[in-house]
Amino acid sequence: MADIIERLKYRYKNGSVMIKLIFINVAVFLCIKIVGIFCTLFNLNWVDTAGFLAIPSDPQALLRRVWTFFTYMFVHEDFLHILFNMLWLYWFGSLFMQFFNGRSLGSLYVLGGLSGAVLYLLAFNTIPYYVLMGQGQMIGASAAVMAIVMGVSFFRPDMRLNLFLLGSVKIIYIAIVVFFIDFLSLDDNANPGGHIAHIGGALAGYIFAINYKNGRDITAWISRALDAFANLFKPRGKQAKMKVSYRRAENDSDYNYRKHRETEDIDAILDKLKQSGYGSLTNEEKKRLFDASKK
């Protein structure tokens, strides 16, 4: 058991931001379940942990629990709910990481969650159908995950996935089908808030992809905010008196732009390879293709 815990700790410490997000979601899920089991077995007063972290649709309740804007996107109570959310995060997060770094994935996750929360609040306080349902609350990472799904799908719409029975399908078609399923479920009494939040997250991912293609990163402010928050918990070491640097550090935008250009160059070489054969490639193109195959 100790060996398993050490492996999990190592995996979390050395894993990507995507892996850390999965770990956090699973850890919160297990904590909520364990608290609920103990309360039930020992007939204790129920501790509504999930409710404390869920975002309420009532604006007055939200003012008393402002942290839920952020916490709700890490909370699940149902096993299938967290299972499918984490599978989607792993599948499309892995694709996303081929073109962006971990900070961009984490920032888009948060942006998608915030967008889903805002649309949920607006809908349940303005649209008559939802207002008549009364006040409620929402949990789940679905909106945050949808932002990543739509982000990578609209950034690289020609990328394909092999699906069972369907074969090779462009990811853009998968994203569009999922979006319309949520749209057609807006009158669902079972989970109306969830479908609204999914659409909010999807719109955030779409806007991110379109803007990034035009050279604008709409998640940059979230990256800075998360960095500032993380720095609050870092130990204050002794500051160096002087720091000399002869090379400008590569920021997120530069890194993502470089990876995007490298991918486009490799795609162009592969197209040339398919059309004219390996012999048509220049020595430089052969070298670049070889170097890319080792990554």
C-alpha cells in the first residue's frame, strides 16, 4: 500500500498539468464520498461537503460563497459523472498538449469553468423556464473540460480520431455533435444547469481557438492570476543580489507559437512525402522529419 501511495505521489509531482487536474478531481471526489460514508454509518449530522463547494444559482447565496465560482469545477458526487469527465479530459487534453503547454491547458480549464458558471447564473436568473424551476446549485468539471474539447477541435479541426464502429473521424465533428446534444437538452428537467454550463465552456474554448489563430491568447490573464496565487504558497528564499541573463526567457505565447509553426512545417513535409516520395525531400527536410520522429 505504501508503495502505491509513493507511486501516486511521484506521478502527481512529475505529471503534466492535465494529470494534476485529474488527480485533484479524483481526490475531491474520494474525500466527499468518504465523509458521506462516515456520516451515514455512524448516524452523524450530514456534512454537505459538495454543497459547500457547489455554485448556487441564487445571487445572494453566491455572495456568501464566492469561492464556489472556482471550486465547483472540481466537484463530483456520481461515479459515472467523474469517470466520463476525466476520460474526456485525458483524451482531448492529450491532444491539446501537442500544440500548447500545461499552463495554457490549466488556464483554459479555469476559463471554461468560469464561463459555464456565468452562463448558468444568467440563465437561472433571467430565462423564465429556468427561473420557474427555483434556485439550485451546480457541480462538475464538464464546462471546463468542454472548453478544452472545443479549444483543440477548432484549433486543429483536421485532426482525426479512430472511433469504435465509425473509424477515422475529424475531431471537429465530434465537438460539434457534443455541442448540439447539449443544446437539444436545454429543456431537460434532470440536468438543465449542466447543459447550460457545457455550452458556456464550449463557447470559451471556441473563442480561445479563434483568437489564438489570430495571435491573441485570451487565457493569459488567468495564467498570470494562477501564477500569483501559486507564488503565495512558495517559501520566500533568500533573494539573489544580482541576476544576469543573456537570453530572453520564452513566454507562453512564444512557446505556443513556436510549437504551432513547427507542427505546420512538419505537416507540410509529410504532405510532400505523400505526394512525391521520400526522395523528393531535401536534406534539411529529412533531418527535421527525423528529429520530429524522436520527440
